[in-house]
Amino acid sequence: MTANPLHPSRYLHTIHAAPECERLRHIYTDVFGGITFHESYYPPEDRDAALIYVADHMIEVMSPRHVEDMAFMYARYLAKAGPGYHSISFRVDDVPAARARCEELGVLINTEGPGLIFLHPKSTGGLIMELTDHRMPNDPWDLPNWRRDWAVGRPDRPHALAHIVCAPRNPEMAVRFLVDVLDGEVHPCVTIGWPEAATATRVDVADMSLLVLEPADRANGPLARFANGPNGGVYALAWHVADPQATAARLADNHTCKLTAETIPEGSHYTHELVLDGARHWYVKG
């Protein structure tokens, strides 16, 4: 049987689009306890970027240097969609082979560049998704002694990513895409009551779990409003924390900035929610 060129070898990163890269870099490092390992400026898009590991998960913060200049694509995106999670990224072994397979399957390509393609959300159910065979510059993951559990043992900061929460425009199509195209493993769906009544379907792809939410009311409520708006389909990052109360206290009292994590009602799998420049962070005790 021929190997699937769209089979990801790992989940690479989640992009957080925001107006101010430097501010978020400080928060993700100083408050969340992350590690910044690369920073860059890309003139053709007038875009600053910072690559950061928060525990075992890479976040790429991207910001237009001149948010008011609509001559550049990234400034236009931010003006249209607002700050928040832009996209998800998987590493594959061979992008040209992955692109050829997309053409065979009728999967639309949104944009492409050297060593990367962005899949069109019309083909993925509403998820903006990058496939790349790039090695990220200075990525500690590629070092022989890297340990993805390096952050375990800190009570007041995330020590691992639990899962990625998705609220795409077409949840059924998104699940089918993750399973049929990316070789994901689907689990039985469950019902949840927060942030509203919905079904949640977990799909394991490579080394990451994605939780795809489908609200009971597809026209109203926070999930429906999000799914029907201009976004990349990622609703929240859910983090394992040893002590949720201590983590919330650290957000509120630190030397970088004051952030407020709201307590989530009892009965949910989560304990707190922080909305940081349009990006939701949920805490899971454990």
C-alpha cells in the first residue's frame, strides 16, 4: 500500500494573529512561561513573527508592522477577521507530493510558497490549514536532547497542551477531512454544555488531538457566531495546568501585565478561560 503523502509527521504550530507581536511575545514567555526561539520580519507582507514554545506546543505570533496599511495582505486579514487564531499547521514529509495528492482528491489550495501550502477552508470544513515540510529555524524540537515534557512540575503555568478546540463552519466536513485525508483517528462524540450545548468529536491527528465542536443551535450562540464569522476555525487552546487557581493568580499578578481568567461554571471539563488578543485559552486540571 502506497504511503499517504498527506499523512502528517507532527502537529507543527498554531498561528496567533494580533496587532502587536512584541506584547504577545512577552506575555507568552514571561507569563505563560514559554521559550522564544526565533523572531523575524518579512518585508513582502510587512509582517513580524515570533516562534514560541508554550510547554510542548509551538505558537507563532504574527503581526503587521503597520496595521493601518491595507496594501499588505496580513493587515487586510487582521482588519477583516480581527485578532485571534489564524491557522493550524502540520508537518508532512514532501510538500510537492502532498500538493499532487490534493489535486487528485480535489482539495483546493488557497496559497502556496516554497515548502508550504495552505488548504482552502472550502475543502477542510472551515479550518485554515498549512502543510509544510520546513524545519523551523532554531527549533529546539529538532535537537537530540529536546524533551516535550520540559515544563512539567510548574504549578502555575501550562505544562502541556491538552487539545485544540475547533469550531469550524462545517464540523461534519472538518471531521471527515481530518480522518479521510490526514489519516486521523476519530473518537465517539460526546455532548457538552459549555460554552453552550454542543457535540464534541475528538480526532487524533499525528501527535495532536483536535476537538471539533458542533453547536446544537447552528444560528445563535457564541460557537455559531464564531463558526459563521471570518476566522480559521480554531476556537481555543486547552492547556493542562497543575493548579488552575495558581495559574489564574499568576495571570492577574505578574511583572509583565495584568490578565483576567474567568472561572468556568462547574460541570465543565475546564476550569478557567482567558481571552488574550482574541485567542481563547482554556485550563484543564491535570
